[in-house]
Amino acid sequence: MKDRQNTDDIADSEIELEPFDKPVETDPTEAVEEAEPYFPPTDPVLRTDHSGETRIASGFGSGETPAQEPQATVADAPPDEALEDLVHRALRLDASTAQLHLKVGVLQGGVRLRGPVEDEADAENALAVAGDVPGVVEVIDELTRPE
């Protein structure tokens, strides 16, 4: 009963209410825009070609088609042990393959990649990074993909 008496007091008070069909006037400086979600920037994958020039991989470049590079000869290729170290280093430094735990084997410039990958994109990235190392003649895919 006490609650009803309070509402009656409020109804009888001098509160002025605006009807709902009347447009509400707002100050444009106080308008709130709908926020778009924030996605932090990701670093592009950088690759260094045979001439030592750094370029951005995965389509972030200028769109120019690079000139054909001369193929590495066996005389230019580093020894297999050094090439294995270079491939390991390239896989660790590339953002798309740093998390992969792959085994690398090298024989006469041919690189074998072994180990598990989560999906086809990881496999393609690993093969591309290994293939970009100067002195690699061939990359053999022995990566294990989930079924």
C-alpha cells in the first residue's frame, strides 16, 4: 500500500514528460558513432632474395613482376651442412613458420622437410621459405598433415 501511495505522489508531481512520438533533439557534438572492432596490425612476412634485396611476401608488394633470377649452380651452392643451417634459420625467422618443429635434411642442394604441420597453409609456407634459401636446388615435401 505504501508503494502505491509513492507512485501516486510522483504522478501528481510537476514532472514534465515528453511524448514518445516527438523527435528527441540531440547535440551533434555529443553523438556517439558506432565503434568498429579493432584488429591490431600484423607484421608482413619479409623474404630476402638471392641478391640480398628484402621484399614483402604474400601479395603485399608493389604488384610488379620480378625479373627472372639466374638459377644457382652447384659451384655457387654452400656445403650441405651450411645449407641445412641456413634453412633452419630461415624457418625460425619467418613469421609464418617460426612455430613449426620441422626436421631438415640436405643432400647435394636438395632439401627434405619432415615433421607435422597443422594445415596445408603451414606446409606451403614451409616449402616456400625453404625454397627461397640461396643454394637450395629442390625441396622435397615429407611433411605430415592431419587426416
